[in-house]
Amino acid sequence: MSDFLAFPPVLRAQGTVAAPPSKSATNRALVLAALRSDLVEILRPLDSEDTRALVTCLSSMGAEIARSDRGLTVRGPLGTSGGSEVVLDAGSSGTAARFLAALAAAVPGRYRLTGSARLRERPMAELVAALRSAGASVEPGGRDGFLPLVITGKTLRSGVIAVDASRSSQFVSALLLAAVAVEGGLSVEPLGPVVSAPYVETTLETLAAFGHGVRRGDAGAIAVERGDAAPRSYAVPGDWSSALPFLAAAGIAGGEVEVTGLSWPSSDADARAAEVVEAMGVAFERREGSIRAAGDPRALRPASIDARDFPDAVPVLTALAAHAEGESRFRGIAHLRGKESDRIAALVALLDAVGATGSAGMDALVVNGSLRRSAGSAPRLPTFGDHRMAMAAALLSLASSGTLIENPGCVAKSYPAFFRRLETILVRG
């Protein structure tokens, strides 16, 4: 039986909330720190189910990771000796699974990479094909191209490696990070368009911060060479993906909300989505280290956008669109079907649960605002065990007379304190 969170009516949003640490930056920093022999302190890392899964796997691969007063201390190198197979359980983290697949092929050892039932359904084939093309021994533990995978380490060769990133930019990022462990480095060549491309820029920035050489070549190829200089510490920036719901709340419920700990400008993919939130009628005031949002639900406007670069923001933007008069269209989002849930189908179901309407195509979502729901018992909002769906459900509840949000604990994947932090900026009757 599912747990539900009762969500009473809200009058407005008002207050200040700190952005959580970036999950993307935390994961990349953990990998790069674990590839160094000297100690690196990661300051203010995100503590979530996804990052804990990666920490556990990196520790199994030989990294020394411990808590410090300011975050985590990490020391490598990675690699195991002997013939024993090491099990790497990525939990439900797609990021961890993709990063670990490439890492395991680059460092000594023999590994079995697995994860949750949903993770075993998520795309891996393009990354597996790229690794095999460069000599890596990656064998299926079940269906080819999916987890589990059996990987023999130190088989990934230096050179040019091409990868199809049309379903996930994480395939590119995984190879770029693993290049640090490959003697002679790698030149990664994306084939065709890269979805969620800003996440690759985050990877390149993190590589540079850890002292590694990055060089762009022809046809979009990116060469990575291991550097000798390592930072003693790395400070994790704020997470735009998890901050967006607070900014959107000011528009849906009305009021003013300030989110601290955000850098601007930022390479974070969802920093671009913030511009869409603004275009939909939420006024922003950008300050040093924070964003102040002010809104009035009567001023919300529909949008028609290509969201391929910021897929994690689509649930938040959908909630905004449901409260805006008119038709909103989000396109370029086919890769949302391979996330923690089929997010396009999940958003249509979530809209239906609150009395809104949406229609889905393979690559698009249409939302008809605004919300109109007849009085009656509190509706139950499904989350499909997906953290981003739970955040969208919370936003859809702001203008409601009361809802029940299913399985709210699924936010632990990326932001365990989400509902507690949201409550601090909500004014109730």
C-alpha cells in the first residue's frame, strides 16, 4: 500500500530557501576525486540516494571516501586486484550506471554492474557499443545493451571513440570522465545531436576544475588528457534542477520567493529552463548568489518551447503550464520516456488526476491550461516512484483545495528534504 502526503490549501508562497547542492556536480566530482591518488575534499556535496549509490560503488572499486566537517574526503586510485568479481549496484541512478560502466572498463578489475528493476530497463546500448568499439570487454548479464553488465577492467583503449548521444548526454560524459583513467586519454566524438547537451558542458567544467586538459576538435570531438595538478578541495554549486520548483511556486501560488546558493550565469542545464519560467510570467531579480522570484497566478502565460536541453525541468514547466490560460507545447523530449518513469505518459496521468488535460506524442507534450477541478474529495496524485513527478505533483497542488501525493519519499533520489524545504515558503490558511 502506498504512502500519501496530505497537501492542504495554500494562500501564497513567501520566504527564502537555500538551493540544495547540485547532483550533477557532486557525481562528477566524486568520480574525478576517486581517480586521484592525493586527497580531495568535496565541499557541500549532495547527500541523496543517487550520490550514496555512487559513493558505495566507488568505494567497492578501491576509493577511500569518508565524511569530513565540510563534506567528503576522497582518495583513489580506482581498481581492484585478483580475479574476484566486484558487484556494483547503482540503485536507481542512471548517472551512476553510465559513469560506472565506462570507469569499470578503464581501471583494473572485473565488475558486475547492476541496478534497480527500472534502471535495468533504461538505455545503455549506445554506451556499450562505444566502449566495445574501443576494445572494452563488456558482456551482457541478461539482455544485451541493458544492465546487468559484466565488465573486464583496463580493456578500454586510447584513441577516438564515437558515441550516439541522441538518447542521453550521460554517454558522452561517462566517456569523458573515464578518459582520465586511460593511458593517452580519449577523444570522444558525439554522433548526431546530443540531448541535454548542457550537461556535457558541466562535465567539461568539472574536468578543468580537477586539472585535466580538455581540447575541442573538428566535428564536435572532445579530447581529454590527464593533468597532474589536483585541487585540494572542490565546492559543489547549487542545483538549478531542484531549485526550479521553488521559483515556480511563486508564480503558481503567488508571492515572492528567494532561492540562495545559485550562480548566474551557469552551465547547469536547468538554468536555461529558468528563462522559460520567466517567460511564462514569473518575474526574476538576479542577485549575486541568489534569484528572487515574484509572481501572480493571473499573470501566467503558456509557452511553446524545445526542451531537449533541460529535460529535468519539463515536469516543473508542465505544472506552470497547467495553471496558465492557453495551450503550452513542449517538444524535443522523446528521451523523457527513458527516465525514472516514462515522464511524458506520467505527466499526462498527473494532469488528469488534478483535472487538467494533456496529450502526448512520442516527442512532445501538449498542456491545456488552466486548471479546473470540481469540488469533492481530495484527488490522489500518482508519482510513479519518480522524484521529478513528486515535485511536479507538489506544484500542481498549490492552487488546489487539497490533494494527496502518492509516495512522497521518492524525492530522496535527488533531494530528500524537498517537501520540508517547500513547506517553509508556503503560507497556509
